[in-house]
Amino acid sequence: MSREARRVRKPGEVPFADLPGLPDGENSDYPVRVSEVGGVYVNSISSASIMQFGDRADVNAKLRGVAVQRESDHLFSNRVYFESYDIFSRPVPPVTPFLAEAAKEPVDVRTVNRDPRISVGCIEIIAVSSSAMLLVGNGVNTRAESRISNIRQFAKPATIRWVEPDECAPMAPYALLGRTSV
């Protein structure tokens, strides 16, 4: 990287203004923008998740998970296979019918970016997980899918039956006194 590309931008200076192709003038539309983030604190990113600063063309994040909670030891129990659960083989429903239902007539969207920067202050996030995405910038063709099946395998608790007092046998100390109930 050249020294010019690494230099620190002065306050009020337009980033990459010297690059060819960026329009000049106050009413210009900036096709390429720079993402500025003041500070980021993310505790955890996991399971097909993405953290991206800047423009992103394609994202296709998937996650399939089976979470099994058992009373018995996992070493001595049967294994769990994705094929056993139809949630993992179902097709993803198309988004188009939902959009058509929401908007009865076509929607024309026109975006004009008056500022060459996307400026964000401070971001604090505890966790990004399960095909989630933290994106500061332009995202095109984004698709994320997360399918998790939670299985709990425990023995059924013992059934307790209520017994009426007249069904009970006399208790030993009271039987000696000639009484049959308390």
C-alpha cells in the first residue's frame, strides 16, 4: 500500500475525492461510499455470522444445528442425524409472495447518496450468532438461513396417585388402640 493511501484524513476532507469516477458538486450521487465507524465492541461472533465494514456484494450464510439435551450420557445414547428431522430438508419459502402481499402495487425506489460517507458512532454488541450479520455499508444479494432443532430427552417422571383416606389401611400404632383412622 502506498504512503498516500495510508495517510490519515483531515477533518472535513472528502475521502477518495481524488479518485476518477466520483462526481463533483454539491448535488452529486456517490456510487461508492466509505464506511466510518467510531468504535466497535463485539463480545462474540459465532456460527456462520459475519461482521463487515464497507460494501458487500454477496453473502450466503447458513447454519444447521441440532441441540440435544439428554438425561443419559451422550456416549451411551443413540446418535442424532440431520436426515431424521424434516426441518432441515424443507425448501426455503420464496420472499416474493410476502412482498407482493405487502405492496399491492409496484414500488419504485430511488436512492441518492448525498454524502460519500456512512458514519456510525459507537457500536456495542453482546453477541452475533446463528447466521446473523453486522454490516455497515451497502449489502447486495444477502441471504441468511438458520435452522436449529432443540431436542430434550428425559425420562417421564413417576406418576403420583392421590389415595383417599378411607382407602388407606389402618396405621400400626392406631390399630393397637382399636382405631382405624386418624
